[in-house]
Amino acid sequence: MGTRTIVETLSDLSGQKADRLVTFGVGSARYEIDLTDSEAHAFLELLQPYIEVARKAPKA
């Protein structure tokens, strides 16, 4: 008899099925969070005013 293991990634925020991994940084810390599409959209929408006036940091 065979066995099948299914791994499903869940949103760290809501526990729903995650659609994407979002990475971001604050200060010298880097973070990753699994989010649904709508959560990721809301997160990026909140950051947009800051992104528009920020400059990209050089790659380490």
C-alpha cells in the first residue's frame, strides 16, 4: 500500500490556504510571511506610500 503526503502552506495571518511567500526587511532584519493573495495585496498597499519615496538598498 502506498502513502501520499500532501503539504499545504497556510497563511501566517489567517490560517487560510496561502498563495504566496512575501519577504520584506525592517532595519537589518529580514522577514518572510506566507499570505493569501488578498492579504499580500493589502500588505503591499499599506507599504506603497513608503515604497514610492524610498530608494532600493544595494545588495549585500
